[in-house]
Amino acid sequence: MSRETSKSYRVIISGGGTGGHIYPAVAIANQIKLLYPNSEILFVGAKGRMEMTRVPEAGYNIIGLTIAGLQRRITLENLSFPFKVFSSIRAARKIIKEFKPDAVVGVGGYASAPVLFAGTSLKIPSLIQEQNSYAGITNKLLAKRVNKICVAYEGMNNFFPASKIVVTGNPVRQDIVQVNTAQEEALAFFNLQPSKKTILVIGGSLGARTINQSTEKYLSQIQDSGYQLIWQTGKTFFAQAQTAVNSYTASGLKAFDFIRRMDLAYAAADVVISRAGALSISELCLVGKPVVLVPSPNVAEDHQTKNAMALVQREAALFVKDAEADDKLYATTFSLMQNLEKQKQLGQNILKLGKPNAAATIVDELIKLMP
């Protein structure tokens, strides 16, 4: 029998908090099920976080732990942090003993630490996947305990034991890997005109205040320049954005709280404005679109700036600081929209950095660890 049907595995995948953790986790799960359809996969997340809805939407079971991050400022929540950690480790041990996994996988986020700590203490084969060019605290703490570390960027031996590292890239949603929709067809999906150039604005799964505020400010200039807009705002800014867009009579400005068909959004775009989260960058590398990156300043170790500079240094993206977005973001974007040669250069260079087989490579490494 082929390997696709001859074996089955039981795997726990833990982590979450943002789409940047969740979508790679689901991509890994999907790849396991593609190769070994009879396998059982259980997700473990943090109660109240977005994985508790996104994972079931993808067709997988998930159990939530009572765990949260340590606040950077002094708060009452920090007093309960140690108790939440210990109770989550106990809960994770119970889950592992009941599910009896062949391996545990951590993708970063609150829940991955107790699950990987419990799994490694029980001698379960373990793997972590680090999405960013600057390793997160959780994964750095787990590095000595796990068997394998899959990373998206070169040079990660600054954070992890070199003998455990495999450069795999970041797994992304399968619809992004297979983007082949014609731009005209994608524009029709959003009820936009093929005769006009289109800007796609994505602030990540939770939105981005600075990008949203700048976009709202420049709506009239976007319209007056003859451009169209596909704008993912996140939930908190959506009502304000919808009101702003509706104040214009032209129909070429579209606001969405969340875009489920990102494959079509990418296909429709001529230029993209984006945060520099690991997942967003991995997707942009696969679709080969010219992009203006605005890294979020509100992330640990400023890792989004490091992600962005990894592209800028290869002339694969443009960069605007979050603090300067109000003045520079749309000046930079409008300039790029008018420079077809620069668009072509950026698109070609970013495409060279894509790793479309990341999920398959990670699962291959995982299979090597399991009996």
C-alpha cells in the first residue's frame, strides 16, 4: 500500500492567538490528513482566543486551556499568571494521556507552551514551527526540549540549536498556494472594474489601527486617482470604515471586516498594503504581488520590522514605519501604483522567496520523529 493509506497517526497541534499561528497550524493538519486520511488530529488552544472558532470552522476538534500571556505592564492579571501556567500544564498532561498522541506540534501562542512542556516531559516526539525571523519567547524556551524546529528564515541558529533546525518556510492556506484566478475574474467577485487599478489593504486577521486610519484619511485621493480599494479592516474598525466608504458615490471602494477569499483578493490586487506578520509575508511571497509593508510596533521583540527588513534587503518589498504611516503610507503607495517597472521588480523578487511546499516539508519532518 502507498504511504497515503498504509498508516495513521494521532497528533496534537497547539498554539494560536492570531491568524499568523492558526493558519499554519491548520495547513499542517490538512497536510497530515491528505497523506494519512485515517489520522486523528486534536488542537489545543487558549480559551477566548480566535482559534476556538477558526479551528472548528476548518473541521477540527479543539480543546481550550485557561492560559494567557504575561502582560508587559504591572497588572493584577500577572499575579494569576503562574497559577494559570501550572493549571494549564496539568490540563495538557491530562489531554495528552487521554488522547495518546504519536507526536505534539507547537506553532507558537499561549497554548503551545504548556502542551509542549507536558508532551516533552512525557517523552512524546515533539516539533515546533517558528514563523518569524525573530524567534518568540515561547519557542526559545521550548527549543532545548523538542526534537525538531521548523523555521521560515535562514540564520535562526542565533535562537535555536543548529542541529534541530530545518528551513521549511511557513505553511499557508492551500487556496493561496494554488492562486491561479485571472485578475478580471477576481475583480468581478468584488464587483470591481477591470479597467481600473486596485489597492488591497490587509492589516492582519485582527486589523491594524494605523493602516486603517491612514486609509480612511486618503479615501478621497484613492477615488480621485481612479484607483479601486479592497480593504480588510478587522472587526473593531469595520463600522467606521463602512460609514466612510458609503459616503462616496462611486462603488470602487470596498470595506470588509474579514476577507474569507484571500486568494481572490490577492488575484484582484495590483499593489498590496500589509502588516509584516509572518503569515502575511509568506502568502505575499507565493502570490508575487508588489507590497508596501507597515510593521506593527505592538509585537514582541519588534519581530514584524525584522520580518519586513528581510524582504526590503532583497528589494522584494517597500517599507513604511508605523509612526510615519499617516504622512508616508499613501505617498509611497501612489508612487508605486504609477511605477510599473518597480511593481514588476518587487513582484519578481518577492516571488523568489516563496516556499509553496512548506506544509509538506514540515509533515515529512514530523513523520520522521514518530514510530
